[in-house]
Amino acid sequence: MLGFLIRRIIQSVFVMLAVALIAFMMFRFMGDPVNSMVAENATTEERDAVRARLGLDQPLWMQYGRFVGRAAQGDFGLSWRNARPVSTLLAERFPATAELVLVAAGLSLLLGIPLGILTALRPNSFSAQTLQFLSLIGISLPTFVTGILLILVFSVWLGWLPSFGRGEVVDIGWWSTGFLTLSGLKALVLPSVMLCLFQLTLIMRLVRAEMMEVLRTDYIKFARARGLPSRSINFRHALRNTLIPVITIFGLQLGGLIAFAIITETVFQWPGMGALFIQAVSFGDVPVMAAYLVLVSLIFVVINTTVDLLYAVLDPRLRVDSPRGAH
Amino acid sequence: MTAPTLSRAFDSDIAWSFRHSWTARISSLLLIILFAAALFAPMLANQNPYDISQLNLLDSELPPAWAEGGDPRYLLGTDQQARDVYSSILYGLRLSLLVGFASVALAAAVGISLGLLGGFVGGLVDGAIMRVADILLSFPAILVALLVNGIARGILPPDRHAEAAIWVLILAIGLTNWVQYARTVRGSTMVERQKEYVQAARINGVSGMGIMINHILPNVLGPVLVIATINLGMAVLTEATLSFLGVGMPATQPSLGTLIRIGNEYLFSGIWWVVIFPSVVLVVLVLAVNLMGDWLRDVLNPKLR
């Protein structure tokens, strides 16, 4: 177990170093920053002085080392677009994205698992068939089209829910939350529904497939033969083994939610990190892009590592220290 | 094709399965219609939406022909700038499919080459390619595409963005999607490498490059067709998403995604037709491609059934 833990953490560190290298290379791609910092008629000596002051005369690997060192402290320099520290920009935007993703993830689990169980236990019922069909549509619809349809129906035609922004937010320290006001909660509904729909259908289909698989196994048949009540078989014996793969997929998809939040935030003008990232992409604002990339990768890596460890805790068969190929 | 081959083709498993699968028939029919519409767009369209001189501002914001206040000349209505929605969709479909096919071709070319190389050479080269693939695969495709897009925009001067947009998109989407091809081709290359015909070629003195291209490549291409079909749906969707986010095709040269973005801006004035019709076409296109891909996978890979 400890060996597994250490190996996973070393692997994660390598992934993060690779991502940092990509982020670092992005700066190198964007031409020579010295040109924009000195006067046009500057002499070679003046240019060299600026270069030395910025540390650009050092070998590449030293520059990379310095970049990693600063990134580890959250320092990504100033945004090229509005000259504010990138870390401040991201910190301002982070709560909005985090709340949106958390609500969407919660919704997809709370609805997806019961619906999946329902369709697995009664696969031929009318409601199960309808749900299966709806989930097919849910997977095929582009997320932004879903969002537009939600706005058209619930904001434009019915006028029930707001279609942009976070509503009123309450500041708790540096964290601004929309959970505490009515308008904040109302503003959360449509974006989180849009963000969770794809996830929801995925979890529902996964739970259904896993559950049907488990229900066919011998130990379930044996439990039936022992005359256990079907409620106990379905929920105590079958569901437990169903949920293990669901945890993995859910963990991986949580990262996907953060990426897809970019689209949701654009559709609903949600003031989160994704909207910031899109602005950075369209203006070629490298520091913001690099910082977002590193931050999101860090979240991904932490989630993936946690899921792997959780997996080992939940499934006793994986606890034996086996070589990587074995699982 | 001679008559016996033709009749044999009609008698094959694939043809049988095609005749007995209504999803395959409906989706192929839809695809034929959409491809034809894109191909013959200039003939089918009522106006060239790129040509400002053909637009008449008096006709702006007209609803579809069947709705109240609609004009029979504009079947699906017009947008804010009096562009005919039906014609814009035809031209937009053209661009969406063009970017889709080109990026699939790029992804397939990169993926097949790297997979073939990794599988045949093995060792460090293989390890390096597969580690890059692993890292790429652990990020959502849309994020990778956005990053490539952002870097390309940073390199290009701003006044060139509009004309280079289509190339940037093809590059971004193509470089995002090669991993699946590489993995599949690498797997089958490693199997083929052991076989006797490869050894025979080696004994005959064929170079490594020659063996890879002339002997192994034809034998590992089978699954690529299925991946490419499914990939096409993904590529069209990614293009639409990027254009919708405002970092894809510019408003002067709208693809389906750009049309949806433009329509979205006018949603609150109650002009629903500008956004709904391109969305419907996009959804139908992606759905038909995906169903076709699913069907192909089932037919060509009986093991997966």
C-alpha cells in the first residue's frame, strides 16, 4: 500500500513537471519579451542589460527551474491584458467555478445513481425505456445547445430563472458565495443543470450497466437462493460492488466538469475561471493561460491520485502490492 | 467493379446488417442529404451570405416563412443583418464539415505514423510517444484544443486571426485527437511485427521503413475507419464548441457554431430562429455520424457485441 502510494505520488509530480514545461514553453513561443520592454533604438548593451535583469541570459533549464519555483508559490506574473497579478485574478474567479462544479457534481450523483438503479432493476418498464432514450439524447446534444435551450425556455419564454451572472453574492473572507442569497441560488439552477446533464446521463448508464452485471453474478444468485429479501440483496449486496467503478469514473469526470465549466460559464456569463481562460485564449494572454493550465492540471492530478487511493481502500483485492500491470 | 463482385458486395455481412438496421439506414440517409447540401451549397442557397451587397437591411429579423410576418423568400427567416438563415446554414455546414474532415485526416495521419513507429521500433521511442499520449488523454479534448488554439493566436499577429482561423482550428482539433489512432495502430503493429510475412520481408532485405509502410500499414488500417467515423462527430462538435466560444470561425465566415453564437446574442429579443435552426442541423449531423460510427463498430468488430 505504501509503495503504491509513493509510486502514485512520484508519477503525479512528473505529470505536473511536464505540464509546467508546456506552460513554460508557451512563454518561449510568444517571441522575445525584451523587444517590448526597451526603446526601439536601444543599443545591444542596453538590451543585454534588460535580458540579464530578467534572467533571460541564463540557460533554459535554469529559467525553467525558476519558473517552477515561482509557480509552486502561486506566482505567474502579471496578466498581459490588464497588468494585474494572475494569481489574484484566478483567486477572485475560483469560488464561482468551484460552487458551480460542486453543485453540478452533487446533482449528477444524487440523480444519476437512483435513476441508474431504477433502470437496472426494471429494465423493461416504460419509465426505464424512456430514461434510456432520454439519456441517449442527453449524450448527443452539444452542451452549449442544451444551455441555449434552457435559457430560451426558462428565461425568455417562462421568465422563471435568470440567464446570466451569479446574482447577489456574500463575501466570506476572500471567498464569495452565492449559496446564501435567494438570487444567488436561483442563478445557480440553470448553469448547474446544464453542466450536470452530460454527467448525469453518463453516471446513470454506468450504474445501470454495472448493476445489471453484478445482478448476474453467483453471489447474488446465492443470496437469492438463501431467501434474503430482494431489498437487502439489491441495496446491501449488489449496490456496494456497483459503486466502485462509479467512483473512478466520477473522479475522472470531475476534472471534465471543470473543463466543461468553460462552456457553461460562457453561455451564462458566469464570472468564473473558465470565462477568464476564454478571454485569455482569444487575446493570447499567455500568463493567464499558463496559470489556468497549471491550476487545472493540479486539480486533475490531485483528483486522479485520490481516486486511485480510494479505490485501493474500497476494493480489498487491490490492496496486495501488485505490479502495475496487474490492475 | 464487375457484376459478380458487385453481387457479392450486396450479399456480404455488412450489406445484410445495413438492410436490417434502421438506425444505419436513417443515419446514412441523413448524412447523404447533409453532405450533398454542403457540397452543393452555392447552388441550393438563395444568396451568398458572405457577399454584403446581396443583403437588404429592410429584410432583417424576419421570422420563418410559415410564421406570422414571414417572407416566402426566406424559408427559415433572416438574422439581424438580413442574412438568410437557410443560406447561412448551408455555407456554415460546409465549413463545419470541411474543418471536421480535415482535422480527422490530420489526426489520422499523425496518429497512424506515430503508432506505426512506436509499435515497430519499440523501446525509448515507443515509451516517449505513449507517455505523451497518456498525458494528452488525461485532459479533456476541449481543453487541449483551446490551448493549441490560444498558442496559435498568440504567435499570429491579431490582424491575421480571421483568415488563419480555419487552419488554426484544423491544427488544434487534429492535434487533440491523434491519440486514439496511435494507440490502436501501435497495438496491432506489435502483433503484426511478430508474424512470418514480416520476417520474410526482413530476410528479403526490405528496409524497416519499407516494411512499415508497404507490409504492416495495410494490415493495421481496419479499425482506423471506425475510429475516424466516431472521431468525425467529435471533431465537428469540437469545432462548433470552439466557434461558439468565440475562438473559432469569425463572424464574417460563420460555421454552424459561429451561427449559434451569433443567434445566442439575439436570444432575448425573441428571435429564436437564428439560433434554433443551426443548432438542429448541428445536432442531427453529430447524431447521424455517431449512430453510423456505432453501427460500423458493431459490424466490423463482432467481438464487441
